[in-house]
Amino acid sequence: MPNILYVGRCPPHRGGPAIRFSTLFNHLAEKGYVIRALDPITPHDSTISGGYSWKYHDGVQLFDHYKCSYYTTVGNSGSDADRKRYAAYMEDLLPRLVAADKPDLILVGGEYFANGLVGAARRLGIPTVLTPTGGIPAYFRGVLPKEHGQRLLADASEADLIIACAAHLGEDMRAAGFDNVEIIQNFIDTEKFSNSTPDTDLLRQLDIHDDDIIVLHASNMVPQKRVLDIAGAARLALERDPRLVFVVVGDGPCLSAFKAACDRDGTAERFRFVGWIDHSRMPAYYRIADVVVLPSETEGLALNYLESQACGRVICASDIPAASEVITHGHTGLLFPMGNIRELADTILLAADDRNLRGHIGAAARAFVCRHHSLDQAAAKYQAVFERLSQR
């Protein structure tokens, strides 16, 4: 089995890539893979609760975890000095990490970590696999500044292989001139995320009653998630259906503005702001929901789509390429024009008003995810890639 060094986000860091890769690595380690994980820690990251020991969803310690820090902010645009400092840091650290135990390949869990790392790996004769996670998709959708996006593409061009988590992203990468792209679509554990009985204790804790219709949103509330659209849509929807209760899971830079909008609109009493929770608790929240909402302006392929579908829930998503890749309107979910608050409100009400529609969409959505986005299927594809590259 290949010996893999992973450089990227690990739990308890917040966000889909950390969850995705920790899930994959637990699965591969059970099959005999040796995986070491390096999560560069920024001063900002150190404020995240829970510490920086690797956190495993199944409670089994499978990998070593190298801790480190550097004084820049990978994930934001950063200055040229920041990038040079990070590149120098990785060029110094990597030879020391691999001296005692040289990996067969390095998996780079995000384009922000490629700077300096991929070139250093090449000089050491170690192949690299890069998985873009947020910046490059945002650049292709026009959300990221051009100069910043082009720097990320330049860093990515040094990798031996690009693995895109969505077909639309793979197509964009190829159109940008990359000929070393493979598509392994995002995935979830469909046994963990399944349709089962709602947790009555959770409903009681949230002060939700039998006749309420629950609309769930969960995210790391950065601007591209467009959470203020939910506040605006809630104001319109509650005028027509006062049974709606909005459960909001997560935290982030837009949370305070989100809450302020609800206060200003007079809808705050119909919102339940839960804060950040451990990902292991997310299935319980999906199972109490009638509708899940994600109005993002850009995504790679959001776990929210797949997790809510696997739990048999109706996902109402903006009609961006990522959502359209997994949602057939009226069959495996509902789509609305991105940024159109009135259409979002109408879409929420469409699902809220029709229990039969919710049942039909929920069943079709779960069948779709189990057929196309299961952990077993994705892990087999990753295994084939890792073994091919390590042999080369």
C-alpha cells in the first residue's frame, strides 16, 4: 500500500475539505494505507476551539499528526511576502519530514498549500496530487480577484495530477490548459447520513413544535455562502407561512450581520442560531429538517448538497454549476436563480406546502447519492490513482 503524506486541513478545522479528507483517510487506513497528515496552523487558526490534535470521527487514531505554524494567512489572498514566507517554510520543512520516512506521494489538500510545497516535492522525487478546494472554483466563477486566481493556477500547474471534486471544476481546469486532470466527485458516508427518525430531544431543545416546518442552513458563513439572502427570503416567506422555523448551524464572519438582519426584519423569534457543532452531530440536524437551504454563489461540490440528499431531505440551492451537477429540479432537489431572494422564498414555500413533494424528492435524492457519491466508490478511485502514481 502507498505511503502518503497529506498536507491540508484536518479536523477540528472547519470546512468541507477537512471533513472530506479525514473521512477518506479513515477508510483507506482501515485497508492498510499509511497516512501522515500535516496541517499548517496560522495564528488565526489557533483561535478555533478544540485544539489541534487530529480528531477522528470514529475515535480511532490512525495517523501521525505533524504540528507546525507559520506567520501568514493561507486561504486569503496574502501579500507576496506572505507567499514567499510560506514557500520558504515548506521548502525547509518538507526535506526534514521525509528524511526518515519518504512517502510514495504527497496529497495536497487545497490549492493554497501548493505554493513552494509542490516544487520542493519535485526536487525530492516525490509525485504530488493536488485537489482544489475553494479558491480556484471561486476564480472560475468570477468571485476571486483575477491576480489571486492566476497565482493559484500557476501553483497548481506544478502538480503531477489534479483531482477535481466536481465535473464542472474539471472542465474549467481543462479549459484553462490543464491536461492532467481527473474527476473524482465529492462523496459522503451514506451509512452515517441516512433517513431515519427525527431526534425528539433535539426538537425540544430547539423549542420546535409539531406543526412547525423546519428550514435548515449549515455553513462556514463566509460571504460566498450568501446567508443574508436567507434572512431576506425568511422575511418574505414568513408573511405567507408563519409555521416556518429556520435552524442555522455554523459560524463565520457573516453571522453577526445575519443575526442583525433578522432582528431588523422582526423575524428573529423564528430563527434558532445553533453555532458551530461537531460534524458527527450533523445527521441529527438534517433529520429534523423539512427543507435545507444553500444559496451560495460558488461551490466546488458542497457536502451540504450530498448530506441533505442522503438524509432524504429537500435541498433548495442556487442554480450554480455545482448544484446543477447533483440536483435535477423537482426530482433530486429544488433550484432557484442565485441571488434572487423572492425566488428563494417561493422555493422554500413550494417545499414547505407539499409533504408529498418532499417525500418524492427525498427518496429520489437519497437513491441518487447512494448510486453516484458513496464513500466506497470514491475511495476505490482514489486508491487507483494513488497506486498508479506511487508505482510510477
